[in-house]
Amino acid sequence: MSRPTIGDIAARSGVSKGAVSFALNGRPGVSDSTRARILRVAEQMGWRPHSAARALGGAKAGMVGLVSARPARTLGVEPFYAQLISGLQAGLSGHGVGLQLLIVESIEAEIETYRRWHSEHHVDGVVLFDLRARDPRVAELERSGLPCIVLGGPGKHGSLPNVWADDRAAMLRIVEYLAALGHRRIAHVAGLPDFWHTQRRTRALRDAARRLGLTDATSSPTDFSDAEGATVTRTLLSRRPRPTAIVYDSDIMAVAGLGVAIEMGLSVPGDLSIVAFDDSVLARLMHPSLTALTRDTFALGELLAAAVLEAVAGGPAQRSVQAPTPELVARESTAPPREVAS
């Protein structure tokens, strides 16, 4: 069926188009009983206001947008983003606002989506995540004036307000802990190299290596998938000398790395210690359970929701909101390397 119009509603209600317009827009000019009849007919016909007309009227769309240029297959299996999006939606729902989630193939497609959403008044604001080091989305959103909150930083987000956690401090906690156990050959299975948080973690490892006297500290980029995490782990463990500890940028890759270590006949943590940058039920249920950086990701999503709603309302939003730095939780997957333990 075609989309019902104001004329269709008027014909079925037996009133003029002007009366329908008054009723649907909450304006005076019709009696309460007529307004109720018109609204009942509109609901029965599935009528919704056209986004362009809503924009001209200054009404809110009641939606916040989130676009991801990551592969859907990769994004769909990451507990971190499932919890983040759940918290974001919960925070928005409490104010009667919905979340529009779209997966696209490229940054260019993401930018085009922002342009279309803004011109059609499809969303009232957006949340931008996976901040890049040289991110063309930032300049685009600054030009458009579409309210936006960036998840990531500090820095690289231009004039846009942001919510961020200190990835550098978090990585330093991991490396200092492993060094205290006696590890001197530490590898890092990282995410996409253009991501700002990947670069901050990589630099933190490199800086800590000099300070702590590590003999080997390397970062290897991946696409965050379990497949690439496993492939890089296999390469690292085939080296001589191999690393005695590996830090993974996601729990999914850490689980894949654990599987590779077992496949190659290594014991964890006897021959290899493993740390996941993200924590989840998956990390806790593995055997051995995985040492990980843990945080309340659901609460981080709620914090994002509060920030983007404040930006949409046009109030004096904070320029930058720092979320708590993830805490390191030591579990069964880490121990002193054999040469130290013996």
C-alpha cells in the first residue's frame, strides 16, 4: 500500500485537510472529539509525518544515528559493541528516543549517510565511533552542524564534543603488570592501524618497552576478526625466540589466540601469558579464564546517550567527558614466564 496522506485521512474522517493538519500538529481549530477521531483514523491507516515536513515544522525526529564502516560479520560478534549499543539504546529509550543503526562498506558511504540523514531530518544527532587519526568524518560533521558526540580521543575530534577513556593508561597497566611478572618479550595483536585508539595503545607499548627494559615489544595490526587474530598469533608463536606474553585488542582475538597456543602444544600460562584488552563473559568462561581490562561498557553507552541528548537539546554540553579507565583483572591466563618461575 502507498503511504497515506493527509488527504486520505481527511476523506476517511469526513473532515477537511485543514482540520486534519490542526489535529495532527496539536494546534487549536478542531474540537476534542474531532481531534480524537482524526488521530484514531491516522493510527489505523499507519500514517507517519514526512521527515521533510517535520523538519520544516521544527519538530524532532526522535532518533539518534550510529553508522559503522566495520564489516558487519566482525562487528556482530564483539561483546564490547553489543554492550555499548545496549547501554546507548537504554539511555536513549528512557527519553523516548530511538537508535538508528546502519552498517556500511566504507568511510565514504558513512559520510554520505550523514549528509542524507541531515538533509532529510532523519535523525536529531549522531554518535561517531572508531575515531581515525586523520578522520574525514570529523570535518564533515563540523560543517553540517548535525549534533554529534565522538566516542574516542583525546584529540583528533576537532571541535566536536567527545566521550573517551584513556587507552594509553590502560595499555601501560597491562605492560607494567606483565613486566612485573618477569616478561621481557611482549607482543601486541592490535586492531586496525588507522584507528586512533590503536595508535595510542601501540605507542604506549613502545614507550613502556624503553622504560621497563623489554627486549622485544611489537604490535601487529589486524581487522579485529578472530581469523586474523589467529593468523597473527600463529606467526608470532613460530618465531624464535617467541614472545612469552601477548596482549590482544579484543576478547574475541584473545580467545582465538588461546586456541592457537593450544593447537601448537603450548600451555597457558606456562609457556604463554595472554591478556585481553576487553573483558566479557566469554573471557571469564574460557579455560583458563583470561586476564583482561574490565569496565562497565553498558554504563559507557549510557554516558554516550546522555551526552548526545544534551548536544541535541542545544544546551551547554561539556567539551570532553572522560570515562573511567578500564581496570586490570588478573585471572588464570597470566603467570611469570618459565625462565623466571624456575
